[in-house]
Amino acid sequence: MRAVETKYIKFRITIVGFIFTALISAIGAKAGYLQIYQSSWLAKKASAQYERPFKELGKRGTIFDANLREMAVSINTTSIAAYPHKIQDTAATAKMLANSLNIDFKILQRRLLAKKPFIWVKRQATPKEVNAVKNLNLDSVGFLSETSRFYPQKTLAAQTIGFTGMDGKGLEGIEFYYDNQLKGSDFEYVVLKDALGQGFNSEKTTTDYSGKNIVLTIDQTIQYITEKALKEAVDENFAKSGIAVVMSPKTGAILSIAQYPSLNPNSYEKFDRNLWRNRAITDPFEPGSIMKVFTAAAAIEHGNCSENTAFFCENGEYRIGKNIIHDTHPHGWLTLKEVVKLSSNIGASKVVQKTGPESLYRTLKDFGFGEKTGINCPGETSGTVTSYKNWRAIDAGTISFGQGISASPLQIISAVSAIANDGILMKPYIVQAITDQQGLTVSRFDPIPVRQTISSAASNKLKDILMSVTEKDGTGFNAALEGYTVCGKTGTAQKTDETGRYAKGKYISSFVGFTPAENPEVAILVLVDEPTKTHYGGIVSAPAFKKIAQETLTYMNIQPKNREAGKLRVSRESGLLG
Amino acid sequence: MRDTKKISRNKKTGLKLAAIWSTIAILFITELFLYTWCRVQCVKTGYEITKETDRRIKLSSLQNNLKVEIAHLKSPQRIAKIATMKLGLIIPTPEKMIIIP
């Protein structure tokens, strides 16, 4: 018996060995096949079970004012979405959601009944609304994290900054013009999830996909001063609207652009579309008597005139061809200085007759009229200045006092700033730098001189003339400041109606100037549209100029001229010294 | 006598083999435990990273909201309103202005 067992033992071991070898070889072959030929397919299948891909858009950059105070920021919000195919009782779900979100039940129910896999219930919901919907514990409702734009200063510089749409795309102003720089880039990342579906290790990269920041030249405080004064001027004169611009004449940096009525960019859709655009840049106006400044500039620079050159002002009525030009008050002989100071239309026409239309045209072109300034804002108008070759005799006369020509408020203030800046025209700019999320400068915008419009000597003569406007008997006396010298010019332009004729009783009242005259720090333009109380620029706009200038110079720590040096000294450490 | 020696040599070889296999088995099991411990630590750290990342996002969002609130509180409109309405302050006239050197 034992012999039989030992006789077949080797044979049986060999058989079992073969079977095992065959099985292991089969397993090995299958493993090899799976590992070598099917590895990528299997890896993909496995990763789909524990990896969850996410796609996000980097945060939009911040817009700062000149002192790095936030003007436009991106905040995290939650949007509520629904998956209609998962809803069992549409009416009940719609009712619960409508109650929690305070939205129309019928509209929501109709949208939930649509055969779509996904619908937005409410974009950018408030935290209170999100909590209310979360408490409903609805499986068919999802919460998606988004970023939305918020303007903490509300109406301040609203038209300049502009706004973004629901999807974060810039629609107006700086938001639109610098959309490519401000917007963040798309990025994808993968989150690993466990058996319960919880994420447990994200492969989110540390690279910052946020957009760049924009630093404006606008100063929030000066902007507020300007908006406040403009609002008061519009309200006091029962006017339709108003525009005011403050510029640094030496650099061309815009310190503020105000527009009234304003809008709140946090809810821009509730405002009239006409309020969306930045009218100081996009809209051309007939400048009116402000143009006499440039008529005088042409006379001094090209017409061999001095401030004392005299012109006969025809006692208030002057015929050119078939047309008659009038002055508000009749004048006899006036010097060039008096023509500007008393704002004589007839005097201005006589000045052009002496200097010639070509000189006036060239001067206007040199000051930048009829062409875009190139400011970094959207929708800029170039205004209109027709060639002097096409001017009739009356055209040269009317253009000399600002009729038959159009310019944007920005063009006017840039041109007046050139006089303040020794005749050098600076390119206006509103963005001074683009920075990254760490605050490091990516690109910088420095002041750019465009051209020498008139000589320095001519600009000094013009400053003397313009200073006389704010003297006691000048048309702009209401703009005179205590402690500072002011150069300026009033403007009262009749508006045209739909037929292109001058409308009765509709005026644009303006005042433009700079201060202090000896070392100009600010140039200011105030333009009030259709005032009904009175329409003279010296009464309507000059007081607003005064308010803006006085408060801005105080804010900028500009020493008043009449202060006796050394009489009052203050130490930062110990206060008043004596 | 020769068989006894042969049996004794076989026994020694058997013990030696058993010792080798036991060592291999212990090493294998130890490595198994080490590997499992590493994996557990890895997953645990993964959860902690996710938790901290979420916390960072929440804090960053809170910081952002606080920045917005500061910007709102520092707005010139609000400050001017408090200065004039609550504190009774006015804009100084040039003669009242003191320029700090």
C-alpha cells in the first residue's frame, strides 16, 4: 500500500505543478495584457471614480484710486441653480423657492418645467437667501460659488469706472476699456474624493489666476468735492444735468470727473441708459465764450497783438454779411484783455478779422480741438472743427466766440491746461498704473507732452488776461478765491434743437480756469446743462468752480498766497508754535 | 551511525530554512504594516490639507469682505456726513488754514 503511494507521488506532484503553473501563467498573461495594453483605459476609468475636475475663473482685479483706495472690488457670492429633471413635485419646489427668494412663483414654475438639465434660480444671491434655500434641503437645487463686482463708493466716479455685467465682463468705463487686464484667466483643477464623495486632497495649483489691478489718477476726495459742488450747482439752478472735470495741468492726470445725475453701478440696470456713458469724454458741446481764450491765444501768438491792442466793439451790434452779432452789453473800444474779461462777441470777431481765420484754425488744432486726446477711456469724441478753407465770413466770427464748433469737456480742459502749463499740451490720462495681485507694477503710464501750443511768453500774457476775468468787474468774479489767484473764463452757449437751430431759452453755462495762477496746481471745468434760473456761466458755473477749487487746494495743502510767511507755524510733533 | 548523522544534518538544514522563511515573512508583514500606515497618514494629511484649504478660502473671503467694509466706511461721503452732521465741522477758510511743514 505504502509502495503504491510513493510510486505515484512524484507523478501527482508534477500534475499539480503543471496545473498551478498553467493557472499562474494565465493570470500573469492577463495581468500583463491589462497592464501593458489596457493601462491608460483602466487608469482613466479608475480616476473617474475618485477624481472630480473643477473649472474656475480667476478673480477680477481691483480698481483703486490714486491713493490706493478701493473703487471696484470682486466679492465671493453664491448663485442658486436647479436641475429640473431631478424635481419630483415642480409646483411645491417652485413655491418653496419663490417664498425663500422672494421671486415670482409663476415665472419660476414655468422655468422649472422647461426641459433643460440646468437652470439658474437666482444669480448672486444674498447670504440670507442662500441659508433660507439650504434649509429647504432640496436635492434638485445646487449652490455654485461665483464672484461678483461691488462698488463700495457707490455713485462716486460711477461713469468713469463703469460696470460689469452679470458674467463679469466689463460693459462701460474703465471696466470695459481695461477688461482684458482686469479679468482673471480660466483654470482647471482636480479634487480627489473618497468613497463618500468627500474631497480629500486637491491638486489646486498655487498660481494666481486673478486679473491685474488698475490704479487711477482719480482722487476719491477730490472726486467727492467735485460731485458735491456740481450737484449743488445743478439743483440750485434747476438745471437738467452737469459735468465737472478737475485736471493737473502739469501732468495731464485727471483728478476727478463728475457727472450729475449720477448712477449707482451696483444696480446700473435700474438707471436710464443715457446716464451710463461718461459724457465728459463722449459728448461734444458748443463751448461758447470759453473759445475766446483761444481766439486771444491766436491773436497773441500769430496776430502780433498784445493784451492792450484795441478793437472797436460797435456799441453792441455788428453786421457780418447778412448776419448780425450782438453783445450782452454794448461796448465801444476795448483792449484784447477787456474783450476776454467782458466777454465781447463783437470784440472776438474783430480779433479774428485781424489775425485771420487760418491763424485761429491752426491755434485751435494746436490746442487739440477736432481730434481725440487719446485718453485711456472708451468712446471718446473728437469734436468738430471744420477747415478754415470752408469758413464763410460769419463762421470765422462765430467760431471766435464758440459757435459752429464742438468740443468735449475733456478737450476744453486739456486745452486750458496747456495755457496753465506754459503752452505745453499734455495728453490727459486717467490710469496711472497696472499692478499684479501682489501690488507690483506691471506697467506704468507717465505724463506725455503732446506739443508746444503757444510760446511760454504768450501763455504768460494769456494768464494775465484770464486773471482779469475773475477781478471785481470781470464776468467770472464769482470764481475768485480767497488767498489764491484764479485764471478763468466764463461761457454761455445756446443749445441747438432737433432741427439744428438755436433753441430759445436752452443754454449751457460753463466756467473753466486754473489756480493758483503763478503755479497752477489744478485746472477745473464746470458745465451746467439747461439751467432755468439764470443762464450766465459767471453766475451758474463760476460759484461751483470756486467751491471745487477752494476745497481741493485746501485738501492738497496748497499754501494761500496772502498768508504772511513765518507768522503761523505748526510743528507736526508739538502742534501750534506761534 | 551514518543515518543518524544524515538525520541530524537534515534537521539543521530544515531549521535554517525555517528561520530564513520566518525572517522573510516578518519583513514582509512589517513592510505591509508600514505601507498601510503610510497610506493612512497620506489620506489623513489629505483631509487636513483640504480642511485647511477651505479654511484659507473662507478667511480670504472674510478678509475681502472686511476690506470692502473698510472701503465703504472710509468713503468721503460718509466721513463728510459725520463731520458736518454729527460733529458740526466746517470746511476751513484760507485764513484759518494751517499748513503743516
